Amino acid sequence: MDSKWLNFLLSQLRLVNYENEYETMRLLFDKPLSCKLVCKSAQDLLESLKRNENYEFLLKDKQTRVREAANLRKEGNDCMAEKEKPNKVLEACRLYTDAIFTAIGVDNMELSLGYANRALALQCFGYYQQAYDDCECALEIGYPKKLYPKIICRQAYCALQLNNAELLTKHLNSLESMHLNENFRRQEQELRANLWKLQNQTEKTDENVELILKNRDSQEIVNTFSEIGRYMRAKRLIKQNELIFSERATALAPIGSAIQLCNHCAKTSFIPIPCQHCRGRVVYCSLACLKAHKNIHLHECSAYQMQLFAHVGIAHLALRIILDNGLLTILDLLRNKQTTKAIWTSLTEGGDVWSNPTAAYSESLRMVSHLKKMALEDVKVFAAVSHLIVVYLSRYTSFFDLLSSNHRFDCNWELIVAALILKHIGQSMVNGHVCTVIRPKIFENYSLTEYHLLNEDLWVKPWHLRRGYLHRFAYIDDVATLNLPYTSICNHSCLPLFQPKFSGRIISAYAMRDIKEREEITNCYTQHSRVERRQTRQEILKKSYHFICKCGECMRPDGDHDVNQFHQYRCDNEKCRHVFVPQTPLKWWQRKTSNDLQNINVLCAVCGSRQMFKWFYDYQKLLTSLNSRLTRLRLYQLYQNLDEYLLAFNSCKAFMASKAVQEIFKFLNDGSLNEEDYKNLTRMIKYSLEYETYTSGSSCISYICEMTYLWDIIALGKWKYEHKDMNSIFNESLIVLGDEMFLIFSNYYKDYLVKS
């Protein structure tokens, strides 16, 4: 954030005592001169951001970008000359995708050709819905009319593969009115011959997601009418691994780059359709999602052009709460409110809209906020950011025109929206949920864009990986923050009762153990008691959530017993050799740089001597040259000797095992590894899995990440297993995978493990 602008605004915001969001924002709106200066400062900042981004974009002229897009498309065409090879088809898809992103905002003809060519490649590989959407994009952007028969035939074929008789009929009717050459006429006849078969098929219906989302039969909400507020408890016995509830996020905001997930449904495994107006900085997984998100993105597109959301942090989620089925959905409830203050009163605790049991936005309004408990300087910064966003909405969008046109009284909507953004920031700071998912790591950097469904090294057909490539999906990433009013009712405990599954913007909570009738259903807001000490947990909770935890784990006399058992060392001082648990730092090996590691000061709790950890530093050196078989043998031997220093299930040993497996697996598919390697790798992987089971359980994504390596070894025929054990893992562990990631893992299991 620009420090000059922020310092000026803070100087104008004379906040002495925080009362509420409305009164705080009034300080920036009530005094005409101050309001004018503050708005001018915000406008100058926004214009500066816009100029900087335009300057960067114009560093490369239009002709150069058009030429680059055309060259990328030509490379894709060259790959399609070998379309009998699946990897060449995917490579073409990737190149066409790069061509699409390069042509955005530069040349519509080149952009439409990029979509049309990618449609053919996607169709050839078997991504029929995506191919169909690409045809639609090509037509909407300006695909040459003389080539319409080609693109309409392509759409008709995709409709046939998608079993959509209605769309197939529509496109066949279009072809009927066109002048077709012999080739296209033959294709039309073949498609028409298949239409009657399609029309006589029994239509399959999907499971009703809405019924699952509304199912609350196993839990109830109890209001204590005290400082504790509401909490969730079980109405009956809930069995381990049973689905407790599901909830669709009312709003989401990307973490980091917005092109890594669909901005409407939050899918992370997809083929992108980028927005044409904000230079491809927002993408969608389908045309359906693009159209569903249109009324939200309408008010954000200019902000993405100037990269505003890279500067405002959690305030982006606060804005999305207002835009995504938020304020506009309750205007009817506000129609009789004649003043700005009356509107605000209705939106706050006790107000008629706040209390409304049927309005979805009211659920967000009722969430807890800790602005009153925050430092005054932090509140002032959040207020400044709220004001900046309101100035953006006023200057670059029609949002306030929309509000005013739907309300018959003259109200200060800018003040109301600024106060609401500040309110939702305060709520999101304590209620915002991070969407954490498994994502692949692509080691090859040969693309302008990274979308793993288009990586030619990974796939044999849609959603089916090549043998030995599941370990590419052994990485965890935070992709979005979600607003989840229902889930937020769950209070904190340092030993949670449910494991979340994120599938797009839907969270599903699965019981980690049997939950008794009337037992409170709790979540864990930070690291749990088996991986972090009580004092550290308490410090995090106090700083971020402003409460002192008094859960069962924190109130135990031996509150650190569970975590300490995974951090037992034998002193490397030959005169001592006693077993001890480090006081601080507990996870010393997680230091980011080599200098940080060299400055580690871990003392034996018995003799007080500083630990040299020679075994760790020797191990780290070996990790840098594992392409050598001799180096790998030395590493395996050193790993075997770790039991001399690391006792029981040790967190450091699990880290070292996991790190070695990651590095050695880089050579998995080049023929470098032998039977000795596989034997040692299996030993390390099994240790990591047992450690995960003891600390976090087998139904968590960190366990699944470690499991990918073992599944690859099994798929390659390098380790035998009991089928009943594998079926148990499949049924229990994978329940926390998002739907599309579950499909990938399930296919891999059926393709290579069941058959092995």
C-alpha cells in the first residue's frame, strides 16, 4: 500500500475511541473540506496504479503481441499435425492457451482463432464441454463468418459427446441453413444419424447438491445469549467420517494470483476462459461460470486492470461479501428506510434486516467481529482501505448508481458501503476461512500459463494420469479466503472434531471421531495440540482472534504432552546422551535460509550443551546431489542412523524423510532408480504416513500428499500391499479431497493399483 497516501489519510482520520463502523467512517465523510481532500488523495492513488499498469502493458506494442500470439498458434498447429499422439494434442492446447492470453486486449481476430483452434485440440483430447465453450467464445469475439460451418460442426460433435440432444438439434438446424461443402455435409449427416439414438436415451440425474447443503439433521445451533454467543452441538451420535454438514461460501476472494482458480466456483483443476477486459487477470472454468459471475466482475474489472486488489488484502473478501448476493439482494427490505442512519441501524445488531431469518446476506451481517478489540491504529488502516475501495467503486463503476436507482430516498450510500466494508473486514479477520487444496507442482517451465490439465507430461486422457505421476499432486496450497457464516458458528478447540473438505466454494465437514449427542462441534482456528505447543497456540489466538483459549487441551495440566512426544532427542554431547525435548525453537529445522539454520541454538534440557546437529547438516548437503547413486546410498545409511538421535515418532525425522522422498522422486521417471532405492523410499514414505496418522489422522490432505508417493511405487510394481488395507485407505482418506481431485485419485487407483 502506498505509504504517502496512507499517512495522509490517517492524519485526516481523527479517531480517538472506536464506537462502531458507521461512526468511524463518518469521520471521513462528514466534513466537506476533509472529505474532498481525502477523496482527491484516493483518486490520485488509483490513477497512479492505473498509469503504472498501462505503462507496463504498453511496453510491448500491439504488432509485437499480435505476432507473438500468431506464432504461438502456429506452434500449436504444428503439434496438431501429430494429433494421433495425446501428448502433442495437450501441448497444442497449452500453446493455444498462451496465444489466447497474449492476444487479449490486442486483436479480437487473433483471439477468436486461438479459441477456435484450442476447441479442436480440446475436442480431440476429450474435453468436450471445454471445447464447446471455446467455440462459443470464438463466435462471440468475432470468428470469420465464412468459417462458421467448421465451428458449428465442432459444437454439434461436442453436444453429441455430452449427450445433449437439445444443443445438437440446435446446431444441426443451423447447419441446415448454411451452404456446406461435401465434407461438412457428410459430417452433418453422420451427426443427424446419431441424434435419434441420443433422444431415446434415459437422462441421468445428478445428486441434488442443494439437498446436501440444506441437510442439518445431525446438529443444532444453541444461543447462550452471553459473551460466548452461539455454538453448534450434535443432536444425535455422529459417527467417525460421517458428513456433519456442507456449506456453500457466500463469497470468496483469491489468495495471490486470481488466474489460479475459477473466480466464480473456485475450482483449481480447469482450462481457463480469461476475462477479455482486464488483460486476463481473472479466469473462469466455463462460460457458465463467467456469465454467473458477470454482475460481480462488472464492479471489479477495472480494479483488476490497475491491480488494486493486490494492495488491499482481506478487504477484497469484504467487498465480495457485499457484491456476491449481498447488499443488492436486500434492497427491498430497505425500501422504507428514509435516512442513511435508518438504513445502517437496520443492518446492525437488533435491526430488522440483521435479524431477518430468510435473507442470506443477514447471516453474514450477524457474524462476530473483533474490531473493538483491535488496536486503534489497525482499525484506522482498515478504515482507510475501506474508503479507498468506495472511491474506486464511485469513480470506476456504476455500483452506486445501481443502489440509488433502486431506492426512492436520498441516502449516502458511499458512507453505508464504506461502513459495511469495514464491518466485513472485522468479521473476516476472525471468521474468514482459508480454502486449502492439493495442487500439482509443475517442474517444467515452458509455458506462459500454468494449468495442470494442459500439461502434456501428466495425462494419458482426461482425468487419467500417466503411471508414476501421482506424486506431482503432493503439494498443498492456500488458494482463496471464503466467507462461511454457518461454519463460523463453530467455536475453537485445539483438538478439532471435524476435518474440512474444500470442493470449489463448498466446504464439507467430516467427523474425525465419534461425536456424542449434545457434544459441542468445534473447529480448530490454528495448528492443533499435536503439532504446536500451548503457549504458541495461545499467542496466535490472542493476537488474531482476541481470546484466551480454555478448551480441554489447553486446560490439561500436561498441556504439551501430545506435541512433546514427537520431539524427543538424544543429546549429542557424548558425556550426557540423555533424552530431552527442546524448549525453543521446537521446529528449528523449518528455518527458511541456510544462515537461519546455522544460527540455531537448541540446548539440551539436561546438561545445557548446545546441539551441533551434525547429522542434520550432513543430510542437507546430501540432498543437493541425489542424482548420484552413491550419494543416495549415503543418505539412506544416514537416515537409518537417525534413531540414534531422534526417538519414537519424531517430527524432525518425518520432515527429513519427506524432504528426501520429494527430492529423489524427481528421478523417478528417468530410469535412474533401482530396487535398493525403492526399498529405502518405501521405508521413508511409510514412516511419514505413520507420523501423519499419529499427529493429524489419515483423513487429512497432508496424509494424502505423503500417500501419493507410495501409490506411485505400487503403480510401478515396486511394492506389494494388502488389497483390504488399500480399500480402507481409499474409502477413508480420500473423503477430504475436492470432487475433481477425488476423480483424479480415484482413476489412478482403478487404472494402476487395483490391477497391480
